[in-house]
Amino acid sequence: MRILSGIQPTGDKHLGNYIGAIRHYVSNQDLGEAFYFIADLHALTLLPDPADLRESTLKTAAMLLAAGVDPERATLFVQSHVASEHTQLTWVLQCVARMGELNRMTQFKDKSDGKGDSVSVGIYTYPVLQAADVVAYDADSVPVGADQKQHLELVRNLAQRFNNRYGAEGEEILKVPEPLIAEVGGRVMDLQDPTRKMSTSNGSEKGTVWMLDESDTIVKKFKSAVTDSEAEVRYDPAQKPGVSNLLELLHIVSGRSIAELEAEHDHGRYGDFKVAVGEAVAAHMTPIRERYHELMDDRAELERILGSSADRAREVASATLARVVAKVGLLEAPERAATN
Ligand code: TYM
């Protein structure tokens, strides 16, 4: 069993990233062999400042380690350290992918909105690189938030199409992965607009809880969370998205059932309920934030961890690439002549 997931090093990570994805990296790391990576090649699609990208890559790695990803149990690496394999597989999958299916990707539609022909090709082919990331490691299971569901469907379709074209009947040259999306917490909503997901780029500052926010900031953001005009703490995502979002978060960080939490806060006011959620989230995030700062104080150690995992990642990805090269009919590359 292989588990794999990736996270972009764009800016700071928020509570949605943690609840929807990162904590599942941690809980899944013993279910099989786990591979988690910082998707810096994907981040290039936004043409970030180079120094910022380098810094964010280290910060994101520190965030995963602080949250509990254990480099002794999971391979934590940087995508570009295995760039040769990921990008060669991307090319092969681009030849299998169809423009129609990439045109239908909602994230592409959102990101290209209003840009017309000037939207970058990287943003367009972004999901194909993601497919290469997943198939490179023969991943069975991919823990992600609900916003990645469509990308994972594409990964499955590309892997299946590739297998149909190049494999014998029923042969799985590329593993067809299953997305692992939590029903509760798979889509954390913006606290100021609970009809929109919490997001790095499109959210409101007051409605986005950053993983590194101090406790008082977290409580303040929850205090001003938008709810509704009733006064009933009841789980009903369609009718009461704000309250339901808060109930999901409290359930996850406290480990108590939603029914129990509804009953407990039934007679209280929203104000007290919001403070209770904020305090529980703040308490949960405090040790992670403290550990993060410790890790960032020793960058050499962080770089050592990332460097030591790259070999294992390369070993697996290059075996997949060799399999693909042989199946599609490319000649094996000759050894490079020694130069001196
Ligand atoms: P990224 O970096 O945007 O997000 C990282 C993870 O966080 C999840 N997430 C959320 N979960 C719940 N609620 C939210 N509001 C929320 N916002 C984000 C995302 O679903 C994701 O799991 N394309 C990917 C990175 C990637 C990848 C991969 C993932 C590249 N290659 C291969 C899996 C497999 C992305 O941009 O995630």
C-alpha cells in the first residue's frame, strides 16, 4: 500500500490545509509506505519571487514536520529534487490527456478567468503534472481536501487511458489511485464567507486562520465568524454553513461527536460557541506552531531531512519512468559517455 500527497509552497498554510490534508498525512503515514512532497514545480505556475519560493519550500516542509509527519516513517521530499522523473512522466501523460478534459478543470477555469489567451500553459497543464506526481509512486491512496477531487478524477482517467493503450488486457502499468477525502473537514470554509472554501489566495484575511497565527488572533477570528440570524447550534451544512463549519472544526480538534457538541451548545449564544471553537482550535495549533519555530531555527537539519529522502523518492519514480519508457516504445537512453 502506497500513500502519497503533495502541497504547494505558496505563502503560509491555513487551517483548511491542516484539517483537510496535513493531519491525514500524519494519520496515514503508518498505513503503508507514505510519500509526501512540497510541490514547488506546481508553485512555479504563479511565477513567485525566487527567494520567496526557496523560503516557502523550507517553511512548508517545517510545517508538515511540526504537524507530525515523521521522516523516519514517511518520505518527505521536494518535488523538484525528482524533477527529471516527474516532468518526463508529465510529457507522456500530456500526450494521453485531451484538451477538452483540461478545459473542464474548475481550478483552471477559476485561475484563467478574465485572462483569455494570456493564461500560462503551466496553469493549463498543471493537473497533468499532478497526475505524474501520483502515478510515479504507484500511489494507492491520495489524502487531499475536497477541492482536489476533480484533479484526482483526471489522474484516474489518464492512468486508465494509458493502461488501455499500452497494457495487455487488464494490465495496470500505472496504478489507478483512490482519492482519500474526509467527509467531515474535507472542505473548511472561510470564516467570513462560509459559502467559500478557506483559501490562500482568494479568501478574506479575517476569515482565514493561518497555521502560524498566535492564539489570540485565532480566537479573535473565530469571534467574528459569520454565522446566521438564528440562535441554534445545529449541524446543517446547506442551511447553516457557518455554524456547521464551526461544528466540524470543533468536532475534529476536540474529538467529541457533533451530536454531543450540538447538545452542549444548544442553549448558549453564538458568541460563547464561537469563543469555545476558537479556543479549542488555538489550543490544538499551539504545539504545532511552537515546534515549527524550533524547526525553522535549524535550517541545516531541515535541508538534511529533505535531502536524505530524495534518494528514496528518485528510486521509486525512476523505476516507474523506466517501465513507461519501455512500454511506449522509447529506446532506453545510452549511458552518458565519461568525460574527463
Ligand atoms: P494545495 O497546496 O492547494 O493544498 C494542499 C492540501 O490542502 C487541501 N485544502 C483544503 N482542505 C480542506 N479545506 C480547505 N479549505 C482546503 N484548502 C486546501 C487541498 O485539497 C490539498 O490536499 N494541486 C495540489 C498539490 C498537489 C498534489 C499533487 C496533491 C500537487 N501534486 C499530487 C495530491 C497529489 C494543491 O495545490 O494543493
